[in-house]
Amino acid sequence: MHPPEETRETSWRSYPVLGVHVNVVQILQVVEQMERWIQNRTDGHFISVANIHVVMEAQEDPSFKKLINSAALCVPDGMPLIWCGRLRGHVLRRRVYGPELMITFCRETANKGYRHFLYGGAPEVTNQLVNQLQQSCRGIQIAGTDSPPFRPLTPEEDKEAIRRINEAKPDVLWVGLGCPKQERWIHDHRKQLAVPAIVAIGQAFDLLSGKKRPAPAWMSENGLEWLFRLLQDPRRLWRRYLVYNTKFIYFFSLELLGVKRFDWGKE
């Protein structure tokens, strides 16, 4: 059974960040919500793990903002979104860091028989991630994996991917295709997926598999993870961080001061 079209989980408060509504939640609360969806057997619940990249992509494309705001939960992955929430008067102790959310859910529920499907990442990365999860989360059930090509899928390939996922009967579908591709893929397919919880998990596959090094904890907790990643791959990431971060600070200042109003982007 699927939730109604464009339904957001209403039991959690939210606050606006440039028209993107971010939920006031912490990791263990998200884990508990995912478990409720699994136990209630309602399908198609989309979790967006949001950071500055997600918010700024939403400014570039109103259709992307609309689909992010249609997610059942939009959780604050980046520290700047946590700071925005605190400025709005909300108590947010820590960010809902995507890789930490994934490994916490897997460890906390490993003995409950939930079935996991991993969609995305290169085959060697996904295989290594499966090994890591099986070692660190004893008893976890990996129902299946799929590493789609980086090019657009043909209609036949797309239909086959959905068939494989549904035949595996997962309780949680972790999607690691990168932003904004993963969010669009989930939004476009969630009605076809018989999966209670579908999470856009970003770089978690690379980090948890060991392919990439995570930023030191002191950098992550002080909003400097972007600098760590920029230094690792400046040619690919310079625009995302230097341009997007600067524009984000400017736009949010206008919003916070009441100079400019950013529409929600939801009909």
C-alpha cells in the first residue's frame, strides 16, 4: 500500500531553508520512523538526506525543489542546515549524517530480519559495502544489490531494475546515485516500488565501503567537511562548494532578515 501522492510525514516539525522544508529530527528518530513504516507495511516513503548541494540544486530547478518537498522526510545532513534550524529556534544537537544514518539503522536493527537492497555505486564498491555491513552488523540480511550504468537506462533496463528490486522484497532501499540523480530516480519510481523506506544516501556507499576517506570528526562537526572534500577533488567539486556555498550564505541571509521570500515549490 502506497501513501498518498506528495505526502510528507506530519508527525515531525520542519523549518524552511530557501523554500526547502527540513524536518527537526535526529538519527535515532529517523531509525524509529523507518521501523514504523516497515511494521505498518506502507510503501514508497522517500527520505531526502539534505545538505547545501540539495538546497542549491532546488534553487536552480523548481521541479527539483517540488520533489524534495514531497519527500516523507527531509533530514538535515549538512551542518549549515543544522545552524539554520538553530537560528529558527529548534533544538538540533547533531546532523543526520547520511553514512551514519545508514550504519546506525543497520546495526540497531540487524537482528530484526529487515531486508536491505543497495542500488547504485560501482560493482566493486557495492560488493565491498556488503562485506563491510555483514562484518559490522551481524545478522543483517542483504536482499540484493544493483549497480546501474552511469548512462541513462533504456526503458527495458529500467523496468528490469524495478522488477529485481521488488522480487527481492526489501524493507529498505538504499539509493546511492549522487545528487540530484538519486532523488529524481526515487521520486519517479517510488509508486512502482514495494518498499517501505527508500533513502537517498549520497556518498555513503563510497565512505562505508572504504573507497573514500571520511573527513576528520572535528571538521565534520564544525561544518568543514566541504573543505576536506574540495581538497580531495578540487577539479570536480570547486563549483559545488565555492559557488554554491557563497550563494547559500547570501540567500539565507536575505531569507533570515525577511528581505526575500523563497517559495516552497509545492502545489
